[in-house]
Amino acid sequence: MISVTPLSGKPIPRIGLGTFGSDKYGPPQVADAVRGAIEVGYRHFDCAAVYGNEREVGAALRESGLAREDYWVTGKVWNNRHHEVVAACEDSLRDLGLDYLDLFLIHWPFPNHHASGVAVDSRDPHAVPYIHENFLRTWASMRKLVDRGLVRYTGTSNMTVRKLQLLLRDAEVQPAANEMELHPHFQQRELFEFVTANGILPIGYSPLGSPSRPERDRTSDDTSDLDDPVIVEIARAHNIHPADVCIKWAVTRGQIPIPFSVKRSQYESSLRAATSEPLTPAEMDQIAKIDRNCRLIKGQVFLWPGAADWRDLWDEQPV
Ligand SMILES: NC(=O)c1ccc[n+]([C@@H]2O[C@H](COP(=O)([O-])OP(=O)(O)OC[C@H]3O[C@@H](n4cnc5c(N)ncnc54)[C@H](OP(=O)(O)O)[C@@H]3O)[C@@H](O)[C@H]2O)c1
């Protein structure tokens, strides 16, 4: 097992800008956000083919005049291309107009596909559960990207402890990073500790609790990190926005948050939060106690025929 730490060589910046505009923000707006984010100092961008904006985001990156080695770009292979990761990566590189990606992830550990924007009860009739042999094959072909110089590091996303244990047991090379949902109301302590104990870098998506996610991604049980009294009180004490507390919590904990915003005041504020003083141990203890195990991105559309509910995707028991 080769252990890769992405902190050797060119380091990964401790905060990145998300680029998933979802239903709310089209490619030109996301590209403008990338331009503005570069101006205020972002050097890390979380991209994916399925976000449908790699051309526009790539143009913004290239027009910035930044040397390629001065910024970090993550890409992801979408579920319908697990069998052709090299072609998928080449397509992303072409769309982005880049020679290489710093990190390339398997977006989800299932090959189950859906068209963008479908309702949560929409299902791929060909959907299957996690099949370890197939995933291993996809993971092994990711290595070709590194060998060909198209990608510096490879990683996973939306994994569980159980799936990562299998991967670490059977793969020749371990993931450099795992991208996972992480915010104060969804701290994923067991997975976070497993990942860090194994030298895998945790990248935290939806770090603010994804307050702008579409209606179809909301359920009545969801809670709001930004309205949590503990977060609000720490924000008041520091004279910052609750979103900045979530970013500080992430960075102080040792994960890399990738907040999304198209508003300069917001992404500038997140960058400042990530690069200024961390939270105190007492504040971290307070936030450790407000975990609600509130998964927001449940992934229902990836369910296979016969699955009980979305918890099956995460190796949990249905309630
Ligand atoms: N690997 C995966 O499967 C996966 C899944 C989901 C997301 N991601 C990545 O993670 C990124 C972020 O996730 P996300 O967009 O779901 O969640 P998020 O970053 O937690 O929430 C983004 C929203 O928060 C608001 N916001 C941003 N900065 C703020 C600030 N400083 N103060 C107040 N509000 C602020 C904005 O709302 P308004 O628009 O209302 O201003 C923005 O649209 C995505 O863009 C994507 O790159 C990856």
C-alpha cells in the first residue's frame, strides 16, 4: 500500500471555492465567482464534470494569468463513466483547458446515473448497490492518470468507513483525499477519524450546511448550522457571520472546506475566516457537542431497485 500525502510537494490550499451552481447559478455566474475569488486570493477550486460549467470555469482560471503551479484544481469522474476514467479525465482537461488536475476523485462509489435536476424519487432502472470488484477496477484505472501525468493525486468521495476499509485492504494505492459532507451538524466523527488516521486528507463539502440547496434536497428533519445558537453565539463573540464560524471550525479541525458562493462579500469573508485566527479549544469543544448527524446530501437518486431507503447508500440501517 503506497501512502500518498497531498501535503508533500505542492501543498493543497486550506480552503477551496466550490463550483456547483446547482439550479440557482448558471455557468457564467460561477465563472465570475472564480474570477473574483482569484482576485481576493483563492488558489483552490473544486470542479466536476457533472456541474456542467468546466468550460466557463476553465476559461476564468486561464484568463487569470496565474501560473498553473500556483493554483489547485480538483476534478471528478461522474457515475456513468466509471468504466472509462481516462476518457472522462481527458474530457474534463479539454473543457477546463488545463494540462493536468491536482486531484481527481471518483465522485460517488456507485455507477448509478441520473439526469441533472431530477426529482428525488427518480431512479435509474439500471442502478446497482456498491460492487467492490467493480469499484476496485475503476480505482485501479485512476492510477493510469497519474502515470500519464494527467493527474497528481487520486481520491474518493462520498465513501463510508466500510467501503474505505475494503479499498485500503485491496487496493495497491490508497486515496490521497476523501471528499465528504462535513459541517457542524454533520461531523461524521467516525469517518473523519478513520480518514485522518490513515493519512487520507479530508475535504469537506457543504461546509455551511448548504443553505441554498434546492427544495428537492430538503427534508423536514434537516437542521440549519447557521442558526444553531452555539454557532450564532461564537459568531457574535468574534463579530463575524455564523458562516465564518463554520469555516473556522473546519480549518481548526484539520479538514479542507470548499464553500460555494457567487457573492464577493461571502467568498472573501470565508477566505478571511480560513486564514485568520482559529477557534479556541473551548469553542471547538462546544461545537463538538452540537453534532446532529444531519446528512443533507442523501443521494436518494442513486438508489437501486430493492434498496430500503437512502441509508443503504451509506451502509447504515434504515430507521
Ligand atoms: N463531492 C460531492 O459529492 C459534493 C457534493 C456537494 C457539494 N460539493 C462541493 O462542495 C461545494 C459547496 O457545497 P454547497 O454549495 O452544497 O454548500 P455550502 O458551501 O455549505 O453552501 C453554499 C451557500 O451558502 C451561502 N453562503 C456562502 N458563503 C456564505 C457566507 N460567507 N455567508 C453566508 N452565506 C454564505 C450561499 O447562499 P446564497 O446563494 O443564498 O448566497 C451559497 O450558495 C459545491 O459547490 C461543490 O463544489 C461536492
